[in-house]
Amino acid sequence: MQASAPGKVLLTGGYLILDENYSGLVLGVSARLHASLYPLPKSSSPSLVLLAPQMTPNPTVYQIHSPTSNCFALKKSQGQSNKFVEITVNHTLTVLSGLLPDFESQLGGGFFLYVQGDSQFYTAEEPEKGAEEKMPSVTSTKTGLGSSAALVSSVVAAFFAQFNVLTSHNHLAHHLAQFCHCSAQGKVGS
């Protein structure tokens, strides 16, 4: 299952727009953050394998635990942590488990999650003349187009689509993405 979300540019307003007495102007841009979600074969304990080459060249493996009924937690077993993905997947699985009575059986062996942002989200070295545009390196700097919000939105959408509830619960997916982003970022923004 694949989903994507656009980046954004805040033209006017800044953080004042968080106060309902003020307004601003935000435009979506063509740069997109893509999340591709693939089911893993059934195993004794479900896992999430994350590959995000713009963040780290190696995959991160999480075990999916359900410490309490209808509450999920990722436990990293290998690789580099990604707070935005961890918080988003934890909350998304918890919400989905409340929506779907047979969620545990649909969870199966877990998922492989591939996350890739368009190159406009990151600054990178200039490609050599005649060379194809190269992917941003792991040390690339973000450009301020809202890549973390786009990441969270695309991951939530991919999971909701995978479980066939995106169309019927798109408002819930939107609010969940906002909540996850605020939780991961530690403040309201993007």
C-alpha cells in the first residue's frame, strides 16, 4: 500500500496562526513524502521493518508489542530510532485496533515500511555535471517544507489504506496525523 503527502510553504503568519484570532497563508508544494507499506509473512511476533534511506542507510527493525489490550508499542531491536515513525505507528495501530474487531489477525507478521522524500525536502551536494541527480545523503539538511508532517501524514494514510478504512475514516486519519505530529515534535506546528 502506498500513500504520499505534500510539503508546504508558509507564506505569511508564522506561529501567530496557532491563535484563532490570526490567519496565515500556506501553500502545498509539489514535493511529496512517500510511504510504502508491505505485509510481512506471518511470524510468532509481528514486527515493523523501516527503511528510510534519507535518514539512515540501514533498516531499523521494531517488534510490535501489545502490552495492554488495544494499546501498541514498538520496541527497537536493531538500527537507528526514528521518533516520528515510532510515535505515529504506535498511535495508528492503537486506533486501528479500536476500529477493527479482528485487528490482531489482520496484523499478521507485521510490515515493511519504506519511506522516501522527494529531493526538494533536503539540501544535498550539487551533482557533478553529466551525472544523474543523486539522492540526498544521510547528512542532508532539511529545507523547511514540512517533511516531518508529510512523513507522519503519509504513514498514517498508508496504514489506514492497508486496513481498508481510509475512505470511511479519513477525518480520523487527518486528526490522528495531527496528534502524532504534535506528540513527536513536542509542540503544535506544521
